[in-house]
Amino acid sequence: MLETYWDPVWLTLRLATTTTLLLLLIGTPIAWWLARSRRWLRQPVAAIVALPLVLPPTVLGFYLLLVMGPDGWVGQMTQSLGIGLLPFTFEGLVVASVIYSLPFTVQPLQNAFEAVGEGFMEAASTLRAAPWERFLFIAVPLARNGFLTASVLTFAHTIGEFGVILMIGGNIPGETKVLSVAIYDHVESLEYAQAHWLSAGMVVFSFVVLVTLYALNGKARAGALR
């Protein structure tokens, strides 16, 4: 019973960790391009990145379900590669979470990269530093607070996901039944005590996340004023 009770917690932590690591890899070059580019394509790309902020999770989950289903182009591709279908699997949850949490990674990183002064980049350029060297050794260290904020926000947002997760993963114990779905399941079964403990844990977690973000932002402002 105890193992079954903790399964959604461990599955949620695994999903949040995987999603955060993947989004740091995927979102960093996107954020850097959005921060540095002046092309007309910048605005449409920024709008696409921000879409999950305004779209209802069920709408996003519905279209992901169609695209990754047996008749969708992603579903046909995964089947042809021998991977099978992604919906109602942990891998499908990761794909959905990466898309749904994308703006929570990209936007803090973009703001951090935009705050990097042009003088640092120009000075490195005059010293014949390659573009990748300027990015890796100048921009990334100066944007470290943005990376911390993006990591915390992405991790926390993934833990709190519900609509997209339910649409793509359903409610399969040990496979797709994450914490938010488990709370819904307990409430639906009138098991309020179990729902209370899980919900209280998420409230405490959310509070800790907010305190951490405010502390990070406070340190960043204090460092900028020195």
C-alpha cells in the first residue's frame, strides 16, 4: 500500500527532472536566438513558444493526442521506427511536458541573455573569441540566474501539470499516474484524506519554490546594484 501511495510521487519527480534537463538543452539555443536575433521571424517564433501560456491544457493535449496517435504524422513515424505509439506511455508524457513547459524555460533564459551587455560580447569578439566561445564563456556565466530561475520554474510547473498529462497519459498506475492525476483520482473516489496529504505536500512545495525564486531574484538585484 505504501509503495502504491508513493509511486505517483516518484513518477512525478522523474518526469519533472527529465523534462527540466531536456528543456535546458532545447530551450537554451532557442532563448539565445530570440534574445539576439532581429529578424522578422523572431516574433512568430516567440508567439509559438508562448502558446502554452494561453492555450487551455486540454486543447494542447487534444492536438498532441491526434498528432501522436496512429493517424498522426508523429505516430506514423514512431511506428515506422519500431518505437510504437507515444500516448499513454511515460515517453509520451515527457514529450507533452516538454512542449507544455517550454515557455517556462525559454522566457527566463531569454530575459537573462538580453540582460547580458553588448560590451562584454564585443570585447570578447575583439579578442577573436569564436561565437560559441562568447556564448559558452561569456553569456552563459552571466545568465546563471536565468538558468536557475528557468530550472526551478520548469520543474515546478511540470509537477503541477494536469490537463495535458491526463489527455496524453491517462491514469495508468506506475506508468502515467502522476501526482496531480492521483489527487484527482482520490477526490473522485471520495478518498479525501489521501487527497489532502498529497495536496498539502504540493502546497508546501509551491511555497518553497516561490520563496526560492524571490530569494534568487533578490540576490540578482543586490548584485546588480553593487
